[in-house]
Amino acid sequence: MKHQPSPINVAKDYDAKRHAVNRALSKLFRAKPDELYEPARYILEGKGKRFRPMLVLFGAESISGSSKHAMPLALAVEVLHNFTLIHDDIMDKADLRHGRATVHKKWDIDTAILTGDVMHATAFELVLQTKSKNLQQILSLFAESVIRICDGQAYDKAFELRKDVSLDDYLMMISYKTGRLISASLELGGLAADASPEQAKRLRRIGELIGRAFQIQDDLLDIMAGEKSGKRLGGDLIEGKKTFLLLKALELTKGKDNALLKSIIKNKGIDPLRVMEVKAIYERCGVIEETQATIKRDFEKAKSLALKLPHQRGREQLIAFAELMMHREF
């Protein structure tokens, strides 16, 4: 009798992988001096969902069915991601992240910068621990991803001062700042599992689609999920951030509604008491439904590409995990 594989339980598999990643992360940054390494331990102990290292592991399994050689890369992308958060929080003058004091507020800016620097170096050190014939390609991809993330952050800061940012500009920026590490995570996992050039390219494209959908969904959650997301309801509007919803709504509205949306950009924000007024505009012009349709369209494209990856159970796990990401409420 032919053995039947057990049903996919992606939530259970995600929890197991997340715990394994967290255990491995807890062993990092245990050296002295504490003044340098304690802040690194602190940020890694936060409420991160570990989506990026999960994509590394699921990416490897979609190619070969195994992620045993991909763990150093999973750790590397998570350490790198948290390094970017430390420096982003400094640039954004943020006091809190996931309800906890940011590193530069708990310590100071100098400590936060130095901690970010050592995390950046440690991420590359972890990459070099990868046992793969593709190590040079992996290292090159990782370095290129860091550059693209910096490009995205530079565009994001520049866009804060511009009043003429288009939807295409925004999509380009998030493809670098958010999407590049997500797409690289899948590709890195595939390369650790000896993916062919065609398979690696496919994983990259899947990651690009997931990454874009992930960020657009984050924009949507800001106005739809509110407190569930751990963020202030309409926080992006209050801070005057240019999001997919705001920029798309500007294309769809006229008259007073359009004037109010433009004022958010002109005045770099809006009174919290008017957030629900903006939400009503979004509902009237159909931008919420259009945003949801865009997220679904990107996910379906990613799913279609993933179905052509070589390892059946691995690709099914990847698709199920991507769907879990797309249905998050925070």
C-alpha cells in the first residue's frame, strides 16, 4: 500500500519552525560587552512574527523537501531585518515598536547605531556559515538585498518631503524597502537547497508578489484592524504617510473628498478625530475593495507560480504559509 503523506498543518509547522528560529536567535549576541550585545538580544526578544526566516525555510523545502542547510540563512535575514528596524526607528524618531521601547529610547542613539552595526556584520557572518555549493551566489544576493533595502529607505524618506508621489512611485519604493528582503528570503532558501537558476528566479518572483501584497495589506490593516494591529487606528493618516490606499483614493475621488485627501499630504497628517471621515471616503470610492482585490490578485499569481516548484509537499506548505501571511490581522 502506497504511503499517503499527512495533511498539511501549516500553523503547527509554522509554530515549530518559529520556535526553532527563536531558540537559535536566543543563542546569538551572548558575548561581552553587555552595553553592545544586550540591545541586540532585546530587539530579537520582541514580538516579531519571523515571517522572513520562515520564507527561507519554506523556500528550501519547496525545492528539496528539506531546510536543514537553510537555518543560518533564516537567522541571517531575521538579524538583518531587526538591524533595519533599529536604524529605521532612529530615522523615524519612533518611541515604541510592538508596545516596547525602541532601542534608541531604552538606551540612546549612539548605542542603537552601534548595535545595528554589529547586527549587520553578524548577519553576514551567519550567511557564511551556510553549507552550500552556491555560497558565493548566496552572499552576492544577500549583499544586493541590503543595498536595495537602503535604496527603499532613501526613497521613503525622500517621499516624505514630496507632494507629487504617484502610486507607481510608492510601489517601486515598497518593492525595495519591504519586498526585497521577502523575495530574497525565498530565493536564499532555494539556493541553499540547490535550486536551479530557473527555480531560483521563480522563487524570487513569488517573493516579489508576496512582498507587495504583504505591504499593501499592512496599509489596509492600519485603517481596518486598528487596535488589533497594535497600532493606533489610522496611524498612517495621522502621520501623513503616503500609502497604497491614500494614493489610489486620490486617483478615484473628486471634489471635497479629493481635497481632504490632498490636505493630508499637504499638511503631513490629519487630526485623529477625522480618521473615520477619511475611512468613509475610502468606502465610498471603493478603494478598500480595490486594495483587497490587489492583494488577492498578487497572492493568486504567487500561488500559480509556486505550484510549479519541484517538491510537492514543500510547495504546498509554502502556499499555505503565504496564505496565512495574507490573512493575518496584525
